[in-house]
Amino acid sequence: MKGAASALLVAIAARRLWPRAGSALHWAASSAAPFYVGHSPALMPAREWRYTFERLARVDLAGQTALVTGANSGIGLATARLLARQGAHVLMACCSPDRCARAVAAIRAGQARARVEAIACDTASLASVRAAGGAALARVRWHGGLDMLVLNAGILASAEPESIDGIERVFATNHVGHHLLVRLLQPALERAARRRGCARVVHVTSHAHYHPPAGGVPLSRAALLESRARAPVLHTYGASKLAQVLCAQELARRVRGARACVLVNAGALTVAYAAASDELRQQRLSGRYFHPIAVEQPPAPAHAANVTLQRAVWALSDELAGLGTVHPT
């Protein structure tokens, strides 16, 4: 592979969930997932990775546009760099304008022709997300739409219980802000889907979605805050990640194949695979979950396949995002 692409392997380990030993044992014992899902590549099965950086290097993304949230560091930065290297125009959405500007400069320093630019977007703030959505729509207007939307921004925990909008802060940051962004950018995604036959909405989720609070996702603003007060931190995080899974499944059903809505566990290569691989478009895969070696894995069966819960979490997300119960067409 050319240049310094191999250096991006460093970012794959970013933001991985490494619970304390006791919690890890509890997770392993209670999980329906294979033990290696969501953990270090060292724990993954001894077989070839299904997708590689070398294969990605052969993908031509010229003329396509992507937006990546949380793009100033870790997996988000690595994904933005990978997509830009393959010719995509990348909008890097970050909560800190200064850090985002430095990330843009870092990519341009290594790729003189990289088409990357920053957009301020704090997913914990609905006002910030709305402003970012408007800015993104204006910038992609002349690019034929938005081909790839990578929802990567997230936090594991927060000392502040609520966001500025009065929503449990982890849930607001990881899920509600992204839900609003998807709805705002829907026209641009549909335009790209009509032009190319497919647009991607990629949710960077986590093995933690296997471990939400009892009952899955709390279904009201008050219940989310109450659950935070009594549930372990990892369960609060798990609820936000399960909400991503549920709403992605619901979105996949609503768009009826117009867009490939994909879920991935954390890992720069897997995110890039979901965003850029022709395989997903050719096979019209939608509402699927991939772990870090790009192998499809069913999401948590007890909750993710529950259509009633998918619809309930979608309605809750609309309400929290200030959208009422308006559904995409």
C-alpha cells in the first residue's frame, strides 16, 4: 500500500471499549456475541480479514462527497483521511473548531490535493447540529448530494448529566444529535442515491449495544435520566449505542433500499469499508452490522430485531430532536 497508509492502523485501536476486568468477565458471560466482537484484533479469529487497506486503496471515490462526525481524532480522523485519499470531498464535522482546523491541516500536509474542510458540529447540541446540517446542505448543493454520512462522534461518559437541551448527555451526544443530522441531510442523501444508485449512512456503534439497561432503551426523557442515575456507566453508553442500532434498522426499512444504512463496530477500516465498498451497493445490503474485520455479525437479537422497539425509539428520537413524529418520505 502506498505512502503512510499503514500508519493509520494506529487509529484502529482508538475509542475501543476496555472495561475493568470484573465488568469484562460479566460482559463475556452475558453476551450473545462472539467473544472477539468489539475487542482487540488480537482476540479475533485466526483467519484472513475480509477487507483490507490494500483493497480500499483500489476504490475510486472521485466526485463523491462524505461527511464524518467526530473527525478531529481517532477513528473519525482516520476515516476522513482514508476517504480523502481515495478522492472523496470530505466534510469534517467536529465539536471543536480549533481541533478540527488542525485535523484538516494535518490531512492536507500529507495529501496536498486532499479536498477536506471543517464544519462545526457539537452533537450534544441540537442548535449546533441544525447549523451544521444547514452548512453541509449548502456545501453539497453543487456536488450532486451527499454520498456518505459517517456518524462517528461519541462519548463513553460525561460528568454532566444533561445536554444543553435537557437530554441525558451520553444519549444526546451519541444518538439524538446524529438522528437529527440524518433527518436534516436526507434530501442530500436522496439526491446522491438517485444519481449513483446508493448513498451510505454509516453508524459507528459498539459491542456495548449488547449490554443496555434492563429492557433496552429507556423510552422517555425522564426515564433516560433516571436510568443514568441508577445504571452502570457502561449500560448508559450501551443504551445510546443500542438506540443507534434500532434507528438504523428502522431507517433501512423506511427508505426501502434507496440508501444503504449500515452499522459498524469501531474500527477505521470497517468504517471505510461500509462507506466506500462497492460490495454493499452491488448486494444492496441495508441495516447490516459489521465488526472490525468487516465480517457481518447479527446485532443483539433480544432487542435489535424488535420492530416495535425500533419504532418506539425512532419516535422518541424524533421527539427529543424537536421533530415531533414527522417521518421521512
